Amino acid sequence: MKQIKKNENCKKKMEIKLDFKNVMEDSIGSEHGVSNSDIDNIREKIANAHKRVLDGRKSGELGFYQLPYQDKEVSEILDISEDIKNKFDNFVVLGIGGSALGNIALHNALNHKFYNLLPKKDRNDCPRIFFLDNIDPKLIKELIDIIDLKKTVFNVITKSGSTSETIVNFLVFLDLLKSAVGDDWKKHIIITTDPERGDLRKLAEEESIISLSVPLNVGGRYSVLSPVGLLSAAVSGIDINQLLSGAAYMDKLCSSSEFDKNPSFELDKNPAYKSAALLYLEYVKNKKNITVFMPYSNSLIGIADWFSQIWAESLGKKYSLENEVVNTGFTPVSALGTTDQHSQLQLYVQGQYDKVIVFVEVENYNSQIDIPKLYPEFNSFEYLGGKSINQLINLEKQGTEHALVKNNRPNYTIKLPEINAFTIGQLLFIIEVQTVFMGALLNINPLDQPGVEEGKIYVCKKLGRKGY
Ligand code: PA5
């Protein structure tokens, strides 16, 4: 009993918090801010959107909701990753879009910035990790230059089993592997794909290649917490149980059972719904259709890129659910604090009134760096000496926030107590819920991507793919 309570207290301490005050009209005025009565005016919409999300969860259409609770898959992934650690020096992910961005985000957030450069023992004997998520010939050549194929395993990730970029990268490395290791090539490949369909599933079965399944009801950009994202994370030593536990914790925070009775009130208890509702109001009422995602941490820039995909590809839609032309969605922008204060910030403070800035603040960076007191005779050195860099980065974020508020620019802050698997699990999950809830508010399908298909079909036709 005591232990359970202690665990719950630890989790509570690591809960991520959202501070929405700078979206509200009390902070930034009525022209650009949102009022409580604005929220009240869309009560019914919020209640309907909640019902749609709940139905989607119950019917299984929103499969990502089940991912925090997959025990069988986790133990299979951990077994495979142990085996990989014992046998290989390099782990290469071949995938694109939702089959790579989550992997990259997790790696950037939770592993050492210079992970591949660390001596093996400082990587806990885990292999080096590479992500090939493009078909830039130079990039492919340069990866070939530096990996020893005999010590490399490739995780080919494609839900459809047919994305041309992933398939061509696979073919290139398959050919090289066959020359380098002969019949052993099968031991150097792990396929992550649809459980039943597609050519890669067929290949895995015919050649008895180790494979993992992407659940049928989980689409690419919602798959980071499925075997898609979990294997590369586990292979590099990330605690995937903690990651899923963080997602489950956020699921609980975003699942208030009282919601149906009083949506406006309960909105405060559901951070994912609240951020979606405020961004929705900023869009329809105040014409702000650009969402800038700006973490104050280099570790989180991969999450900003992952956010950009889920936000853009899920919500940028031509048709409503009733097939009316709506041409809706948000333009995501990824920015990095403090770096982009010296690049993009001028536009955010004084440019068009078309953006909401979403800050991600980190309370404890787990490394403290004090600023040495040197050359105090120089004014531009003296006032910094003796402070800490940790103090400075948070103060700079406050300064940016202050400038935005002064200029009536809506912004809000997601606060992470620290960056760890538990908090990152929460962050990914809240963004997934926020996205499907926004889809429901906008009355569009956040799970498809028909606009992307047109380009794919063009390429297949030009290359003479059968059936096109
Ligand atoms: O979110 C999506 O559905 C897309 O971004 C896909 O992940 C991307 O196109 C890759 O698809 P696949 O996993 O089928 O190779």
C-alpha cells in the first residue's frame, strides 16, 4: 500500500502542466485573446467533439488510445532488443513520415545528444542508432560509408509495406547485405509492418524474417508508442515501460468521466481538450491558423518535428465529414528557444496576428552549469558571471513570453518537470489526444491523408507500377 502511494506521488511530481493564461483575454486583450464566454459559446461543440472521440475510442477506430496498455508487445520488443544488443553494433531505421519521426523524436529527447559518438560502455553496450528517412542519394552513400554491414541490423518500418522511399532504401541495403553476409542476411533485418497485408508482411513470412506488427487501427503519425517507435527506443536503452506509463498517466488525466455532464467546467480538468479548444477558438474567432511549437531544449526539437507532422497531416483537410469543401487546418512551425529568438522571434512579436506560440519549458535539465566569473571589468561579461545557464535559459523564455504578451500575441506553456521517459510519454499522448479532439471540433477526419496520395500515385504511374 505504502509503495503504491509512493509511486503515485512520484508520478504526480513528474506530471506535465499546461499554463493557458496568455491565451486568455485578461492577458492579451479581447481582440486576440479568448474569453470564458467564448468557451461557453462552444459548449455544445465541445460536448459533441468529446462524444465523437469517445465513440472512436470505444469502436477501436482511434487505436492509439490502446497503446499505453500493450504488455505482450512490450515483452516481445524487449526480448528482440536484448538479442540485438548482444549481436550488433549498429541499428538502422529505414522508414519515413510516421514510420520515422516518432523514432527520431524519442531518440533526440531521451538519449545523449552525441549518443553515437559515445564509447560503447557509455551507451550501456547499446548499438549506435541511425535513421534513414529520405532518399537523398548523398545521405544513403554516406551511411554506407560508415557502417560495417556485418555488424548492422536494419529495422524496415512501413505500415503499408509499399512506401516507395522505404522500399528503395530497403532494396539498396538488402543487396549490399547479401553481398556482405550471404545467406545470413535474414538475421540482419527486422520488419515492422501491417499484421496481415502488404508485400513486406509476405516477405517476412516467406523468408522467416523477424517481424513486428503495427496495429491495424493505428495510423503512421499516431504510431510512436507502437512497435514502430518502441523497438529503436528499447534498443538504445530507453525505458519503454516508463514511456508507456507516462502515456497511460496522461490518458487518465484526459479521461474525465464527468465530462458529458458539464463540458465547460470539465474542460479545465482535461488539458488536451482545453488546448485544442483554445487553439480552435483562436483559429475560428481570431484567425490564427499558425501554430509555432517552441521548446526551450535541444532535446525536444525532434518532438517539434513530430508535432508538425501530426498537426499538419491530421488537420489539413479539404473536405468536412459531410463532404463539404472546408480547406481547413493549421500551419505548424517548429522553433527552438533560445536559438530562434535570434531568428524567428521578430516576426512572432511584430508580424501578422496569425499565430499561437506553444512553449515547452523544462524545469530541471538534469545538468547544472554555472557561469564562470571572468573578466568582470567587461560590462557584457560581469552581469552574467556567477549565475547559472539554467537560470538564464528559463529567464530568456520568460522574456520572450513577456514580449509576446506585451504585443497581444497568444501563447501558452507546457511545463515539463524534467525530460524523462515518463514525461515524454505524457507529452506525446497529450498531443495525440489534442489532435483527434481538434479533428472533431473542425469536423474533419484526422486519420486520413488523401492529399499525400495524389503525389504518390503520380510517381507510381510515371515509374510504371502495375495497377496504376
Ligand atoms: O502518418 C502517416 O500515415 C504517414 O506519414 C505515413 O506514416 C508515411 O506516409 C509512411 O507510411 P508507411 O508506414 O506506410 O510507409
